[in-house]
Amino acid sequence: MVLNNIEQLLEKYEDGLTTLKEEAQLKDYFKQETVAPHLEHYKVIFGYYIANQQETFTKNVPLNAKNNYKIKWLSVAAVAVLMVGIYFNRPKEDTITEADRLAYNQAKSYLELVSRTFNKGTAQVHYLGAINKAGTQVDYLKEMENPVGRILNNNKPQKQ
């Protein structure tokens, strides 16, 4: 009867359904010298668990409670060096000379001349927009003259 109970507990253990009390019963059973031969391989598993419970860590771990001021001062120094570098490497304000101002005004006058010339050309071909609009209206009227063709074109299956 005990062996049957142990086998049922092992099935529950393998499915992960055992309680702590049931696992303690299994550990006690496999702690014995004599175990059923077909359950012998479980003895190694539960023996490992028992050995691990008795294992303790004996090495001393030193605790460093001193404050590390070197890192703090190093970071402050790095920020200070960065700020000084940014201050001295900032771009200098450029002064505009009279020759630069004269060249700028001359380029500006040339560009104004080009702009006026283009605007005159655009005004001269402005009537082309009206012609284009009239052409699209004529195409629309041609479609209206042939209603049967429009109906047939709308009923054709469209290619995708």
C-alpha cells in the first residue's frame, strides 16, 4: 500500500501538483536504504535535494562601506572640462564688411531683374491657361455626344 501511495505521489510530483507535505513524504521515502528497484532512479534526484538543503555558504563576503569620492570628483572635473571646451570653441561672431554688403546688394539687384523678366514672360503666356481649360471642356462635350459609347465603356470589366 505504501509503494502504491509513493507511485501516485511521484505521478503528482512529475505533473507539478504535489504539496510541500507530499514532497516531504517523497524525500523521507527516498532517504531510506531500501527502495523499490523500479524507483531507484528517483533516489538520485531526491538525494540531490537533501544534499543541497544541508549545503551552506561559508566564505566571508567583505562589505565595502566607504564612499568612493574619486568617481564623484572625476565626474565634476569632466563636466568642468566640457563646459570650458564649449565656451572657448563657440563660433565667433562674423563682422560684415562694406565689400560684403556691396556684393550682397549687387546679387540682390541681379536676382530682382531675373524675377521681373520671368514675371513678364509668365504674363505673356497667361492666355495658355484659358486655352487648356477650354480644351478639357471640349473633350468633355465629345464624351456627351456619344452616350452609347460611354455606357459600353463603363460596363466593360476593368483590368487590375
